[in-house]
Amino acid sequence: MSVMTARIVHLSIERPWKDVYAFASDPAKMALWAAGLASGLSQNGDDWIASGPLGDVRVRFPRSNDHGVIDHVVTLPDGLEVYNALRVTPNGDGAEIAFTVLKLPGMTDEDFERDAGLVLGDLKTLKKLLEE
């Protein structure tokens, strides 16, 4: 597979980075801010399962860490594994949260732009929840 087009979608959050990381990395809370997981996640061993229009999606998260890494692998019903890079970085007294959006094989430019927009919407929801 060749290198895919990528875009890093990010924004600043006025909360200590460890608070942002603790909230954003909790799979049980992701349905509150990640629209694609609005149906929620249920734990199944080391993985989490999300049900959606395409069927069940399996998500594997990293162990809690001191580096702000929330990278996770999503396995789609057809077996395709998608690596999602999600990071929380200290930014002064607050945090920067960044998600790398990849243009998957077969994805149109319009689909890629839509995905980047959806990710930005999710990050804005997270920001609103944490800054209230």
C-alpha cells in the first residue's frame, strides 16, 4: 500500500492536558464526544465494540500512558484495520488534541473532506465538554 494522504486536525483546549487525556482516553466516555461512537462502546476482552450502520466495529485502545497517546486500531466488519492516531499534548496551561485523518484506499476527495470535518466537529464537542 502506498502512503496515504493525511491531514492533522487539531485544536486547543483550556484544561490541563492530563485532564483532557483522562477524559478523552476513556472508552466509556467517547460516546459523549465522538459522533461515530454515539451508540456507545461495550467492552469485549481487551477490545471495545461499537455497533453502527455497517455492523459491529472492533476498537483496540492502548494502555493508559504518561505520553498522551490515545492511538487506536479500528477493525471494520470487512476486516480492514484502520490505525487512528489521536494525541493529547501539553500546550501551556492547557492542551492540544490532534487526530490524523487518513484518506483510505477508494475514498473520494469529498469523503476525505467530510471525514476531516466530522473529526473537527468531534474535537469541538470534546472542547466544549471540558471547558464548561
